[in-house]
Amino acid sequence: MDAPTFCHQCGEKLTPGALACPACHRLVFASELQQLADRARSTEAVGNTDETRAILQQMLQLLPLGTSQYDSVTARLAALPPPKDHPKADEQPWRKLITSLGVVGALIWKFKAFAILLLTKGKFLLLGLTKLPTLFSMFASAGVYWALYGWRYAVGLILSIYLHEMGHMWAFRRFGVPASAPMFIPGFGAFVRSQAPIATAGDDARIGLGGPWWGLGACLLFEAASQYFGQRWMSAVAHTGAIINLFNLVPVFGLDGSHAYKVLDKLRRGMILATMLLLWYFTSETMFFLIALGATYRMFTKDVPEQNDQGIFWQFVGLLVAFGFLSNWTAHWDRNLLNGG
């Protein structure tokens, strides 16, 4: 790239090949370095270490030797896993196999509850995957995310959305209502459709919140795996999943939150609105503001019931707080990792 002739900060004339201003010490390619740093954060967040390595090496060419910035980028390079095309010489296949089995075993032991869930509910979890329309729509959606963010993030996000939808299916079964298998809409999410009337508004509300509850479990699983394995892309999946589930709690347009609102009186709707605003203030998560807009609208609709379902009220509040904490935690943890913290 072409180097500037004069320093943009103090106007000092720069010698050819200079990487920092001799007068004010401003980096000559400061704006280009910032763009490269942003790209490196994005690629590292989705686990694309090869591209991250190439970007960091490009940054080193624009930084003066001996500066703190040069040392920081060098440290980040050293912390990246070795390139896939150049495995360590002493890393034999049998050793990698034993290591992998040990890690899997440790994870199962650490998260015994999830292992039990897989053993007891595994058949149900795989139910949706036996339907060709579900599989085709999953692959189509995965292809969209793959093209944008890489295959690992794409697979993780699709799995997170799938578990959310299976939460709805589990609730449908619990209340004896037949339902379709999950269908994915590339770039927009997925849905499960009821194939029979739902008996009561309370059942409808619990079916609506079944998805976010299972979605919360999926997010916690990915974040726990991220902490255990040190894989940052898993934390990125957990963060995105939290945002998607929060969006589904907007109480309008037939989203999950709108089903729950059918059994909440005006007082509880007002309390939930206050909770949303408080969470928006403390977490700075924009999604809470969007949910609050929908909640404000539902304060003045004519569908407010006279009686309140206290169980649904506390479920709604609990989901808001849980996703707010998880969203804030994963975003903060990601920033620390991406900055070398």
C-alpha cells in the first residue's frame, strides 16, 4: 500500500519506508492497522485461525520493531494454534486419538447432567433429523452461515437453533398436541407448526416458552464447552444464540413472547416491561430495547386477560435475566480473548 508523505497528525514530512512519525510517533498506517485488527477479531471469533494468522502477519509488516503494538501482535500470533498443514513433528496419530478420547471423557464427566440427557432423550433429539424437509432446510441455512462466518460457527449456530425448536416440539408432546418437524428458513431461523388446536392459553404460553428454555440450555452448553476447550467460536455461538432467543421473546408478530403474553395481566406486563428496561440499562444490550418496544405496545392492546398466570410471569422474567447475563458475559469474555486478555 502507498505510504503517506506527511504525518496526518502533526504534518511532519515522512521519509520513505517510515512506519512511525519521527516527531509525534504516530503510526503511519494507523487506520489500515485498525481495519486489519477488526478483521482479525472477526475471523478469530469464528475460529478461522489460518486467515487470522495471515492478517496478523500483515499487521507486523506495518508496525515498527520494538513497539508495544508489534510485541502485542507477535504475542497473539504465538498464541494461535499451529497451522493445520504443519502439524507438530511429535504429534503422532495414536497420541492425538488418545488425547481426543480423554478430552471427550472429561467433558462427559464434567457435564454429567447433559450426558444423561443425551442418553435418555437422544432419540427425541434426533427426531427432527429423520425428516427430509428438516435436513434440506438445515443444510441450506448452514450454507448461508458457512459462506459468511465459516463452517464451525455455521454448524454450531444451526445446532443451537435446532435445539430451540426441539424445545417447542417437546412442549407440544407434553400437552398432547401434534406438531410438524422443525423447518429452517436460511438467514432467518426456523419454526415448528402446530397441527391441531391448543386446548388452553396456558398450554399455548408454555409451548411458546419451551423453545427459549431449550435455547438457553444450548447456549449454556456452548459456553461451557468454550470455557473447557478454549474454543472462542463456541462462545460466539452462545452469544448469537442468546440474542436470537431474546428476539423470540418480543411479544408481537406470533413470536414466542406473544404466546406467553396471552396469560399475563396488565400489572405483570408492566413489571416485565420494567425488567426489560432495567436490563437494557445495566447490560447495554440493544435487543432489550426492541423487546421493550413490543412490550409497550402490548400494554395497550385489548387482549389483556383478567387473570394472571404467575408461573409464566416468573418464567418470562427468568429467561430475560438469564439471556441478559449470558449475552453480556459472552460478549465481554470474547472481547477479552480477542484483545489477548
